[in-house]
Amino acid sequence: MDCFAVAIILLNICTVVPFGISTDCRPGTYGIDCRKTCSPHCAGPDNACHSTLGTCDKGCDPGYRPPRCTSECIPGTYGRECKNLCSLHCGGANNACDVNNGSCLAGCDDGYEGVRCNDKTSDGLALPWWVLIVPSIAFVIGMLICGIWKWYRRNQ
């Protein structure tokens, strides 16, 4: 980085600009004569970035790292500017999760459930929903059959 660019960053003086670099680029462009395009992963509707450096003005879309938002999150991180850590209870290697919302890609470790595997199961095991519902339904059906049988025997 040359002295002119440093002066722009530190002092925000528009008159100290290297020849050909504009400080008045249209949104979505930067650099010499505004010929470079800002990253499509700069946050905001116009993908605005710094007219000289190309750093994203409003940060990055989820899943991308600053300053130019051209690199994806490193494994184990997610969200806007990759500031969030995936749950330690995500299954698989590196506790991998979706870079946008943090949902665990390989399911949850035993004893955890939920989209981000942050919820402990009550008995320490993650059970499918039907394991809890089927016994309840069987109990209700059993009570109905028993009641009908008693009614039938009484009315004979």
C-alpha cells in the first residue's frame, strides 16, 4: 500500500489521491477509473464498497469474510462476516455448519438436538419424534378399546 492510499484511509482527504483513482465511483465499483467491481457478497442492495480499496462499506453477506468479502467462512464459523462459531455439538469433522444460518450439516452429536444442536435431549439421547408419540397413541387406543369392551359387557 502506498502513502497516498494510507493518507486517504487515515485522513480521509480526497485531494491526496493517486492519479487515476477516483473517490467518486458509482455504487458497486472501485479502483482506477472505477473499473473494478465490488464483491457480489458485499452486504446491502447495491454491493457498495470503498472507492479506492474495494472493502465492503456495509460488511459482508453471511458466509463471507471481510474486508472485501471474497473469501468464504473458514470451517467452524458462520453468519455475517463469519463472526459466529458453529456449535461444538455439530456432528462430523470440524463441527461443520451452514455458513449462512449455523445449522449443523452432519446432524447432532448424541445427546443433542435442534437446528444448531444446542438443545440437550431430556434423556441424553436424540430420539425421533414418533418414538414419543406412538406410545401415547397406543395408550389412548387401549383405553378406548377397554371402555368399549366394558360398555359392551354391561349392555349385554
